[in-house]
Amino acid sequence: MGTAKAELLLLASLAPLLTAQTQDIRSLVDRELPALTAVYQDLHAHPELSQHEERTSATLADALRKAGYAVTERVGKYSDGSQAFGVVAILKNGAGPVVLARTELDALPVEEKTGLAYASRVRTTNAAGQEVGVMHACGHDLHMAALLGAARILAGMKDRWSGTLMIIGQPAEETIGGASAVLADGLYTRFPRPDYAIAQHDTPDIEAGKVGVVSGPALASSTSVDVILRGVGGHGARPETAKDPIVMAAEFIMEIQTIVSRQISPLDPAVVTVGSIHGGSKHNIIPDDVTLQLTTRSYSDEVRKKILAAIERTARGVALTAGVPEDRAPIVKVSAGEYVPATYNDPKLAGRLKAVLAAALGESNVTEPRPEMGAEDFGLFGLEGRQIPIFMLRLGAADPRELAESLRTGTPLPSLHSSLFRPQVEPALRTGVLAMTAMALDLMRK
């Protein structure tokens, strides 16, 4: 039986049950929406950077505790031993599956320029000692408010489901260290191990009121790589006496463009980007070294390993061509802390939840967007080898008229991480609450 046919049959069998549930949920969402909008605006106006989400986590924890959940705060240990601000809230309701529903807590070092009445005016000092603005420019405030709404509704509908709901408020998603920190603190030993893990992420590429379902690879893996090209410094007027790492860096940057175009199959999506380059101090001095920071993206571990091997091989080749002595060979460091695997939506789970979402939101409001090369750490909750089926929903956040005009003119809307990013809170928040509630109800339905 084809996947599409199976989804239609499942939708038909669930339709009467889900239609009645959806009507109930919609009325509950209508009741909750004013309070949730206030929560959203409060979170938006008080953003906190990764690893500093103290107020945010306390706000979410307090709201979940009032909704009847058993809440544990400060869950998570970073690799340096510091404490994380993770939140775990448990609601047990008899025998049945354990469903993990996750939201992120952190914001970005971006100065908000939306002009909203509740815009962030927060400024703080980052890890480098620089004063920066802080903004929820990735929609984590929307995710928190939507999941809180779903948590409240599910707590009031315990006669409709059986099992254990585990709400995760995850810190430090933007620095891709939060999921691993929470897991390292015994998430699946201190608390129930989930049978399913679900989440959602807003996008300006889909209009508010609609959602997107991707089956299989949804987001790419991300690996940070530091490359130090070491030369031999000297006088800018006597280049023949030196080994110039700036020229080597230029050659290296151009050479690694062929990794994706000539060393990886065109059927395997991949990205290699140089995001930072630093070297030299004065016009007439050839420096000793140049440091570059790279990010790589792929959907498979095999492609990831090919890219990393090619980066190191290219760095060594450039140095060899320049005549750099072996004791000054390039240093290539693959970051262990700044790595996440691809986010892989379990196809069976995605097909099941697509039918649920079509019944809850209407088939015309469920789209099938393409996978993206962006990355995030939600996939870690599925554990190595995809032991736990996971699914991340794409939540539309764009004003329909603005999106239509963008598509007509080819001028993109402000993207995630932009100082101008402004989700259309209504109906995005309403849709997010309804979607998360419907998915959790289905996975734990009696």
C-alpha cells in the first residue's frame, strides 16, 4: 500500500473522533488565547541568551506547576560542569505511552528593530565581554506559549488520553549545547524514557494558520570546524623570506568550494561555509598564522565524514604547495561541542501525525515543505541510531498578505535571526496550540 493511500485511510478512520476532539480543543484554545498572548508578549519583552535563561525557565516552570504538572528545574549539566536552566514537567495519567514535547528557552544576541509595543529592549554582555541586544528572533517565545497552552488543555482533558506527558523546556538551543546538557544530566534515567518526541518550529516561509510536515531528513547536521593555517611570518616587502598564511587562506577558501561541487554526489545535499577569518595585524607584516571558522551541513553521517576529511586534506595540500615545513602544518579541529546530527522525522510517525493534523487543521492547512540545511539539536532526544521516533512540525508564522507579496516580487521576508523578524502571533499561536494538543492526544489516545 502506498504511503499516500495509507495516510488517506488513516485520516478517514480517525475523522469522526478527531472532528469532535478538534471542536472541543478549539473552544479551549479560544478561552486560553488571551492569557497565552500575554505570556508570549512577556517572554518576548524579556529574552535571555543561551545558558542564562533563569527568568524564562522560572516563568515556564511556574505556569506548568500551576497547571498540575510535577516540575523539576535546573535540569542539565554543560561540559564545563556548569548548571543549565532546563525544565522538566511530568503529568502522569495511567498506563500508556510516554510522549516528550519540547520547547526551547533561549534568545539571540540581536538588537530588535520591529517597533512592536512589546519589543525587547534588553541589553546584556555576551561571553566575549561585548554589550549586545537580546531578542527572540527565532520564535522560541512563540514555541513556549504554544506548548504551555497545549499543556494546560491536555491537563484538563485527562479523560481523553492515557499515559505520561513530559514537557521539556530546553536551554541553549541556539548554541546547540542544551539538548546534550539535559541528556547528560540523566534525563532518561531520572525521568521516564519517551516512546515519542515531538516539537515544532516557526517559519516565515509558511503563512500563519498553516503547518508543514517533512518526512525523513528535515534539518541538516551541523559541525563547526576551526582551521589554523600556519605559515612563516616576515616583512611585507620581503615575501620570499616568508610563507604567507593569508595567501594560503585565500587558496584554501577557494579550494574547499570544490568539496561540495566535485567531491560529493549532486544527489547528496551538503554545505561548507567559512563564517570567520582572522589574520594579521599591520599593512606590512606577513603574519605567522590565519584562523578560519567553518560550518558544514549534510543529511547523512557518511557525507559529513567525507566533508571533514576533505577539509583536512585540502588544508594540508595548500600548506604543502606553499612549502610550509612539517612542523608548521595546519591544525584542523573538529568541534565536539558544536555538533548535532540531522533532525530526522520518523517517516511512520510523520505520516500518522500528518493525518491527525489534516483532521485538526483542515487538509488545505497542512503543507509539505522541502527539507532545509539549517540545524538544531532536537534530534538528540531520539538518541543515537534513532532509537526514539521524533517529529518536528513546521509552524507557519508569516502574514498571508506579506508572504503573497514576497512570492510575487521575489523580495524575501525577514528571516529567522533577523532583527526585523515578527511572527503573526494570531493565528500562529492558536495553530501551534491546536497542533501540539492534537498530536499528543493522538499518541496517547485511549
